[in-house]
Amino acid sequence: MKKYEKPDYWSIKAKKEGYPARSVYKLQEMDEKFGLFSCASTVAEKPGLFKVLDLGAAPGSWSLYALRQGGKGIFILGVDPAPLSQNYDRGLFGGVRYGFLQGDMTAREIQEAVLAQGPFHLVMSDAAPGTTGNPGIDTLRSLVLAEAALEYADRILLKGGNFVVKVFQGGDTPRLLQGIRERFKTGRSFKPTACRKTSFETYYLGLDKKQPFSRPDHQ
Ligand SMILES: C[S@@+](CC[C@H](N)C(=O)[O-])C[C@H]1O[C@@H](n2cnc3c(N)ncnc32)[C@H](O)[C@@H]1O
């Protein structure tokens, strides 16, 4: 086992609490601090399910957290080229409150399939490229995914909805943050405690989207 993969405090806690990955504690901290699942009143007042798009969903900790937070009033659509882990979900991933598209979030057919299921109240992306060890390449690939996530938010997130995206620090990330600030009342970065000290990942948040989503057939 590589040193980096050695189970740490957060990985052990995740397994004990029924999550396949330690990443759940990053989402939990951001939710507790910024109220990701309780978005602005304009959205919350609308009847119906609270819908979440989870980009880079596998092995499934963020989706499980959302399912457990939202009870019967939530629907989550996960997207990932990798399969979900079914070791901890107790049937939740096979239920009516969960949908999964196995594929690349930047692929046209996946984009169309997601758009067909919108609009959403929360778009969250923990998607990360396989790392090469070359910071320039890894940062650029991460930025491509983060920009794709913001485009989803542009197109299918309701007015008042929230957005969270993982990004590797470096490169043109200030431009991404600027793009978030243009679209949301609040745009900021946040590095959760559960991020590995050696990791150069951080998260950008967009809270309370200013404009309705741009799909005319959903206005
Ligand atoms: C850190 S993991 C996500 C962990 C997940 N949030 C959880 O809590 O279980 C990053 C994920 O991004 C996915 N990913 C990488 N490239 C992607 C792409 N082009 N489209 C969608 N997902 C992608 C990877 O397959 C991987 O499962």
C-alpha cells in the first residue's frame, strides 16, 4: 500500500459511519457552515423534491450524505465514469430517490441526459482527474472539470440554488472564482479540515444563484 493511501482518522471514521470514502466529511463541513441543502427562500418555497446533481459521484459518499440528509423529499442524480460502491448504501442507490449516469460529465450525451432531468436546487462536483504527478497537467485537467460543473450550474440550477466544486489550486482558478461571483450572490473558496495536508485541492462555493437556469423550456 502506498503511503498516501494509508487509512487515516477520516477514512476509518467513514467506514465506521457507513460511507465508502472520507470525502463525506468535506461535504458535511461545508453543509454545516454554508447550509448547502437549505437554499434561498425563493427556491425552498417551491413545492416538490429538492433535486441535487452530484458530479464525480463515485464511490458515493456525497450522494449517500445527501440521501440521508434529505429524507423522502430529495432526489439525487449522480454522474461518474466509475461505478458506485454498493457496500454501504443499503439499497438507497437502487431506490426511486436516486439516479446514476455512468459516463464522462463533459460528454455531450451525458450533458443532454442531465439537462433532461433538470432543474436542480444544488449542483455539487467533487470530480477530480486521475493525477499524473505533474502539477501543471493535473491543475489544468481539474479546471476543465470545474468549468464544466459551472456550466451545468448555469444551465440547470434554479435561481437561489447553491453550487460547490472541487478545484486543484494553481493555474487560472481566479477566473473560475470570478465566474462564480458573477452568477451567485456569494462566491468564495473554502478548504475543509478533512482535506489531506499534502493535497492542493480546495473548494469553491457559489451561494444563492442570481439568475434562473438558462434552458428556455424550464423557465
Ligand atoms: C474524489 S472522487 C469523488 C468522491 C465522491 N464525492 C464521494 O464522496 O464518494 C473523484 C471522482 O471524480 C470522477 N471523475 C473524474 N473525471 C470525471 C469526469 N470526466 N466526469 C465525471 N466524473 C469524473 C472520478 O471517477 C472519481 O470517482
